[in-house]
Amino acid sequence: MRELLYTDSKEIRLDSFLEEKFPSLTFSKLNQYLRENKIKVNKKKVPLSTRLHSGDIVYLYILDDVLDKTVSIALDVVYEDSNILIVNKPAGLIVQDENNPDSDSLLNRAKAYLKSRDDEYKDLVLCHRLDTGTSGIVILAKNEDAENTITTLIRLHKIQKEYRCITYGIPKEREGTIDNYLLKDSKTGQVKQYAHEKEGAKRAISEYYVANTNNEYALINVKLLTGRTHQIRVHMAGIHCPIVGDSKYGNNLVNRKTKQKCQLLCAYKIKFPYMDGKYSNISNKEFTIPIPENFAAFMAM
């Protein structure tokens, strides 16, 4: 049990006080502990919105290793302003774990990053997602207006996204367009592609060009004209050039040989359209990140 004497003359909400003291105590955790009668003020159970006054004592019936747990704020920030946060997600990190909201995720790292600077973080949301095994650029919104603005632009394909990947196999054509229909199998979780329209399937279009090759591997740039689940992974496998490290659509013998546990796919560039008003600072701006080190290693093999 931990006792905390509040001595400041300025009033503060109970949840804000505890979040400042213990970064591991997220809002969902605080609600859980409150329901379990593990948080009390002056020996009484009170709402998290209760304002503390000087002389109040907060009692926490929570294990020390939980209270003292550190939250990772490792974050590669590409761009930030008062409305959005653009970050470079590492491969292997989930963007958000809805089944375990307190787990290590890109969203929680971004919130911890803002919280460490005393910036507002509770309204931070993802504007789009990347597969756990995919690295690269992710946009987060700091407020509702930014969320609505950015997600609308993404839905209308006004924000251009480009990816890089390492494939096992070199496309016959140096550049091309893959235009077909994708349908996710609800039982297997795999996405299948069809040359013609099919009930439930959605049209998927990817433009690609081969940037470099080395023996049987290729570095390929891909521009998405649509944004379907696993689109690039499925399209590359469909032209017999599966992405290295892709356990779902790739070549597992190659994956084991190259010791790659995540697909070598990176969202490396985004470009915003013309924007005015409070978004004018990102109008027509392009943001890119360097090619990942493990990608470069394949081109040097």
C-alpha cells in the first residue's frame, strides 16, 4: 500500500495527479483499480474527477512493481505541430492493441511522449494503421478536427502514400500497375486476389517500379492508389515476387534463410495535398524516412 500526501495549494483532479506520479497508470487502469477499491482519498472511495486539496491523502492498494513500471517513450518523430504527430513506426510494434489497451503500442508510446512534455495527449488517435510487421510513417491526430480532416483526406486518396519493399524474385517488367480485386477470407485471415469482380471483393490498384536488384532480390517502390488490407503483400506475391519476411504470403524457406521475422515492407513517404487555414504548414509537404538498415543490407549482399 502506498500513501501520498497532497501538499500543493493548487487543486488538481485525482486522475491527473496519479497519471503524473505514475506513468504506468493509464486512464483505463485507473478506472479498473477504482472499481476494485484500490484507490481511495482520505480512506474513502471517490470518483477520479475528484479535486484534491492540500492535506488530502491518497491511498493506493496497488503493487509497487506496477506503480513503478516505466512506460516506453521511444518514438521516432518525423514531424509535429499543434494538430498532428507524424512518426516512424518500427517493424514488430503494434499500432494499437484494442484487447489490451495498456500494452506497448505505437499509440501508447506517442501518448507517453506527449505526456513526458506535459502536452495534452488524451485525445490522440491514429488516423490510419500499418500491419505490426510493417515499418514506416504513421499519422496521429491531436484533436477531433485534425482526425476528421486527415481521415477524410486518406479516404479520398488525397494523401499520397509510397512504400518500399524487398522481394524474393525480380518482376519481369521494370515498372507496372497491378489492378485486380481483393477479398479477405474470414476463416483464414488471408486475402485472396481475383482478376475480375467478385461479390464482396474490393478493387485494388498498386503502381510499382524496381529501384534496384541484387541477384534474386529486388528493392521495389510501390504507390498505393487504393488502400486495401495486405494489398502490397498480396500484389507482390501475385507476381511471384513475395516480400522477404512475410510469413503469410511469402516464402518461408527464404524467410528462415535470411532470418527475417517481419515483412520487409516500409511506408517511407507521404505527401499532403494543398491545405489552407490552420493546416497550411503541411500544405503540399512531403515527408520521407530513410531506407531501413536491413533493406540496405539486401542490396549489399
